[in-house]
Amino acid sequence: MAAAGSTPGTPGTPRVLRAMNDRAVLDLLVVHGPLTRTRVGELTGLSKPTTSQLLGRLEAAGLVHTTGSLSGRPGPNALLYEIDPGAGHVAALSADPTGITALVADITGTVLGTERVEADAIADDVRHRTAQLVTEAVDGALRQAGLGHDDLRAAVIGTPGAIDPHTGQLRYAPHLPGWHSRTLRDDLAAVLGTPVAIENDVNLAAVAEQYEGAAQDHDNYVLTWLDEGVGAAIVLGGTLLRGATGGAGEIGYMPLPGAPLVRGGPEATLGPHGGGGGFQSLVSAPVVRELAGPDASLADAFADDTILAEVARRLATGIAAVIAVVDPELVVLSGAVAQAGGDKLRGRVEEELTGLALPCPQVRVSELEGDPILTGALRSALTQARDQVFDTA
């Protein structure tokens, strides 16, 4: 019972304290996997009776269940408790100029279904049916998982560009015309039956690095995305820097020596070869391939030491501009160019940065397997869903 004169949601009341303990235990089970009652008590400092009551309450709520027992010690076998994977489900998506990839996972993060819908983003028959294509991708993943829209608690979609927080409109991505509706988020939420977040794809790659990649245990870092397009995600104090219009990190547009200025505002198209100029016109994948010849691959380009040195110099010039502004402790190189250049490229970039009148952060190449954008979308969706599902207050 709440203290006299307080309301059910008042901090410090038994109800709120129980909810805080519930969430702490649920988070422990997410991180550590199955735990015994004794181990839960050791990790939380809760008494045995309180731990038993808490686990019983979470089991009755359908949030945890027992999964076997731990033997090999004196006395009766101890029951193991784990998160009930059916407590909630999420969808994670990645949109690109050639289609949409979706996956569905349970609340523990286990992927249950995936689907790819191919679609040319600029085709006349595609630009007005974005919501339909997203639904097709999610529905395919849900069918594989044996689930329906009612099972979803959150959905996160990664796209190039950034949503302007003031207008709700996608900017810096003119090559995805079907994604520019101001009502797109509401339209997608209506057809999927769950809240939808649209997030910059490079920001999601940075989230993936923070959870399970090169940026673990770092709160101040920059992820530089080097692929068909070029961008960055900036994390300061553990929080993504978004900027006034959501465009923080759009370094593909950044003016640098040797690259013409990009004109036309945030709707200017950089194009597959860097288009109007900027940093992207110096280090994108098509540009690096072109340095080695018309039919060359990225591997061909980086097999040439002269090209390797030139790309490293260009990269270091752009990264130095970012370092001068945000002073990160780590720079992560990601995307196809970084993967092809590998440690040789990383070492050359680090050499170029050494000795500058700037802080010298660590430079690492991403080692994440699979699609880091989808991984980041999944992590973000799980965070949103768990905040909802694990709230027992």
C-alpha cells in the first residue's frame, strides 16, 4: 500500500520500488541469461524472500519462466530463471535504394524471421507505395516467425538521410523519394499496428558498434561510414548527436580541399560518384574503385600501395576536421571501403593523423558480422520494447 498522502506513481512508494527491482532483475537476465534465485539475490543484494517473491511475480506476469535446473552442488537442484521470449516481439528494417530488408525478433533479441523486398526506390510505381513495401517486408518476416502484427511492440527502420524533428520529413536523402512524406511515420504505424521510429542508417550502425562492436565501453566516438555513400555518427557522452535538423554527421557534404562545394541544400543529390562534391566525392566506394580503373574492385584498389596511401590521406583529412570539432576518443571505420582496406588502411589513416596539432584518437575497423544497420535497428527496437514490456509499475 502506498504511503499516506502519496499517489501510486510517487517515487519511493512500495509500488515504484517493486517496479525498479523488477526492471533490475529483468535487465540482469537479459545480460547474463538464465540465473538461479540465489544468483539473482547475489547480483541485486535482495534478500532470499524478496527475490523469491519478485521472481514469482514476474513469472505470473509472463515475463520470466523456469528453464531447467542447475545441478552439481549439495542440496536440491536450483531452478534457472530466464526471460520469457514470448513476452514481446519487435521488427527491425533497413531501407536502401534497391529494397527493404526486415527481421522480426523476440524480446531476448533472437531473430525469428527475415524478409527482403526488392524495389527500385526511384521507380515511378514504387515512390507512392512505401508503406505497402514496408508492410510486405514485415509481413514476410512475421509469417516465418508464426506471428502477426498484434505481437509487435516496436519497429525501427534505418534509412539514409535524417528525419527533421521539427517537420517529421526525411532530409539528405533525395534518392529515396518515397520516404519524404511528412506523415510517413504515422502511416507506417497504422499499417504495422505498432509505434515506428525512422532512424538514420549510420546512427544505427554506431548503435550496433556500441552494443557489440568496436565501440563497447566507449562513450565518446565517431563512426565513419564509407560505402556507396559516406556519412558519420557522432556519440558524445553515450548519446547520439543529432543536430537541430537531424543532420549531424552528414559528412558526405563536408567541403574539403580537392572537392567542390555541394550546392542546393540538404536535398542536393551527391550521386553514386560523389555527385556535386564534398567529402563523398573523395572517398566513396565508386570513387575508390575508379582510382584503380573502370572495372576494378575495392580489393584491386587497395592492392595498389599508391592508391592505399592516397585514400588514407583523403580519409585522414576529413576525419581530422571531425576530430577538431568533437574530440572523440575513438574513430570506427565501417562500410565496404573500410572492410576492403582493413588494417592496412586503418594503419595508414592513423599514421596520417599522428603528429597533427589535434587530439589523436584510436582508430579501429569495424569487425561486426552481418548488416550493422539492421543490428542497430534491432538493438534500438529492443530498447523501446523492453521499456514498455518490462515496466511493471
